[in-house]
Amino acid sequence: MFQAAELGSRIEKAEYEGEVPTLRVDLVNLQYDLQQASFPVLIVLVGDDQQGVSQAVARLCEWMDARYVATRVFGMPTDEELRHPRFWRYWKALPGNGELALYTGAWVLGTIAERLTGAIDDAELDRRLNHMQRFEQALVDGGALVLKFWVHLPQSQRKKRVKRARKNGNGRLDDLDQAIFERNDEVMTLAEHVIRKTDVGHAPWQIIESSDARHRDLTIARSVRAALAARLEPGATPPEPSPVPHAEAPKVLDSIDLTASVPRDEARRRRAELQERLSELAARAREKDVSSVLVFEGVDAAGKGGVIRRIAHALDVQDYRIVPISAPTEEERNHHYLWRFWRRIPRSGRMVIFDRSWYGRVLVERVEGLASEAAVQRAYAEINDMEEQLVEEGVRVIKFWMHIDAEEQARRFAAREETPYKKYKITAEDYRNRERWPDYELAVNEMLTRTSTQLAPWHLIPANDKRFARVEVLQRVCSALGEAVGDA
């Protein structure tokens, strides 16, 4: 792979100076056109030539309007980043529609470095590569233009660079360059494996030889110009992937015993015991840096808010945050739909409680036609991958579907209409959703079937009896946290 790129390509000074002025004008004009577009651009510049990468980044920023290039250098993670799942910092920094970001380091180099040092084994490496591939696929499927460049320096040129450095009294390169020089065959074999695993049609790698700086910089800039021009061409849209074939989902909701109930006195006693237990477990989780994500979904008026209040009552205010999810803001609509959830993933030792969640993509957005069928079908894999990453990084993901029947929902709607402090809970949209009960039931059954995994299973909560539902949820949260902190 790398040998094929080692052609000794060069661009003469006259050709370079003759082309650069036009290229710069084109790039800046495309940047301004991009600002009116409905997709983001992400340029990933990494490679085995760190000096070449730095120079190429500087050249792109010089030739483009640097005010509108969000450059991020992902080196060693900060203390705050280390307290979050690995991909949190990449999701958090993603550009929105009409924006262009330039990443160096990114998710590739750190993984290579960890494998070289033995911090991870081959199995973990392949898990990381699978997540990288799915991450990039999710961005492209969400409309992003992703351009990836690997800047490569042949070993013969690297030897000359080291010789010059030593002659000038700077005998040591930075750690990565030094490792590449000393372990070139091992590094190149590993890099080739990484590139092959993540070189797919939606976001292919372009290997750029950096022996000649003019060739390197012009080749990268030409490629950026061509990709932007093609995507900004009137009428140009990314190809819409075909929906994933799927069979009708089992009727999971029918298995929920909605007659489950608990006497008032017993419910009060058990709730107090479980809240005390939850308080202890949350403190233990903080001490052990165990974070958790609680997801509450369910039909309207199923009692999610009441359950969440009982959980929060047991917790220290510093240990949790409640995130109510409604229609996305304009900023959120300009990003991938998972962006607003990833950026709220808690740091280690903390809990985030989502009242509604990323499952809106396969529920309300599906039923109301706000997302295409292809986007909905892709979302199951995207969501499963997100939750898999969280669990692998030590985050406990606890998901609840709270269910009531249509008759109980009608009673609760009527009660809300008659109770002054509950009137805000009932809207015309609630009644409109009720009219589409069968459609939502089909969507929920498929969601539960396709996203209840070994790592992040769904807990189905019968909620016709509110007291039973509250005790049952508290019990399951305590069980999950107890297992997570070694106190089951």
C-alpha cells in the first residue's frame, strides 16, 4: 500500500506558483458557498510524517479563510476528556451544517500509538477500528462530507531527515517520529492494517507522499477543492443508502403484564428502602468513577416524570443531571442527530437521566415521517454502536420502556386537564399521538427487538399502577448500579 505511493512525485516551482493563486480563490469561494449548504465538511489529516501533517495543515489554513476553518489537534486527551468515553471529544467537536473542520491526530493515531506500546491488544484494536468505521459511516449517512488524508514519508527520506536533525544538533525527533524511525516496518504494517480496515467507500483514505512539499500541499488542496465543488454542485446530494431489510418485529409489548400492582403501604416502605440504597450506591459510584446513563422512554402519560423525581430525590445534586429531550434546536438540527446526546454523556462518577432520548429517531421521527425509512433503519445500528461504546468504556446504560394501555392513558389525560398544576403536561400533540397508537406500537416493538442487547437491555415496566412502576424502576436501577460498583 505505502510502497505504491512512494513514486517520488514532484511539482516544479513554476507550476506550483502558477497554480496556487487560482486554487486559493477557488477554495475561498467554495468555503463561502459551503456556509449556505446543508451539510458539514470534516477533513482528517494524519500520517506517519508529523512534520508534513503540520505543514499541510498550515498551508490549507493559509490558502483558505482561516476564520472559517475549525482546526482541532487531538493529541493526548485532557483530564476532562479522560473522564468521558473515548469518542465523546470527537462528537463534541463535530462541525455543523455549513461548517468546515480540520482534525489532526483524531481517532486514528492515538489507537496506533496504544497498540505500539502494548496498551491494547489486537482484539481491542479491531474493536476500536469497528467503532471508527461505524462513526465515519454515521457521519456520512447523516450528510457529512468526510475527507481523510494519510501523509506518508518514505523511510529513505526519514533517514535523511534524522541525519539532518543530528547534524544540526537536534538528534531526537518527537516520540512518534522517533518510534516510526526506529520501528518503521512494524509501524507501517500496523498503519496499513488500520487504513485497510477503515478505507471504505463512504470515507476512503487518500495516501499522499510528502517527500516533496509542493506536491503534498497541492495534491491535498486539489482534492479538497474537487470534493467540495462536486458536493456543492446544484442538485448534488449524497446517495441515499437503501433501507436495511427487516422482518416484522415480535409483539414485545404484549408480553408486559399491565395488571401488576403493589399495595400503597408496601410501596411506600419499599420506595423508602430503595431510595436509601440508591443514595449509598450513587456515592459509591462517585468514589469508584462509575458513570451511568438512564434512558426513559414510554407512551405519553406513562409516568416517566414521576419515576425520575423519585430517583432524583435519592441523589446528591452534584451526582446527577436530568436532560429532558424535546424537538431539537436549530443548532442541534444542524448536526448529526446523535451529537446532542453524545455531548451530554456524563463524566466518570456521575449520572445523566434522559427523559426521552436518541430513540426519538426510530419512534416519533419515524411515525411522523420526520426521518426517511433509510435513516430509521440505519439508526438501529448507529444507536447500538453508541451504547456498545459507552458500556465498553465503563458507562452503565440502563434503559426503561414504561408502558400503559390506551384506557389508562385516556384516564390520565383527563386528570391532567382537570388538575391546574398538570395542565402544562397535556398538549394537542399528545392527543394527535394517541390517534396513531397502532403506528407507535409497531415502531416500539421493532425498537425493543432491535436495540435490546446483552450490553444494554431494555427494562419493560408495567405502569398502569404508578406505585408499582416507581418501585420496580428503583429496584432495577439499584441492581444495575450495585453490579457496577461490585455491591450487587
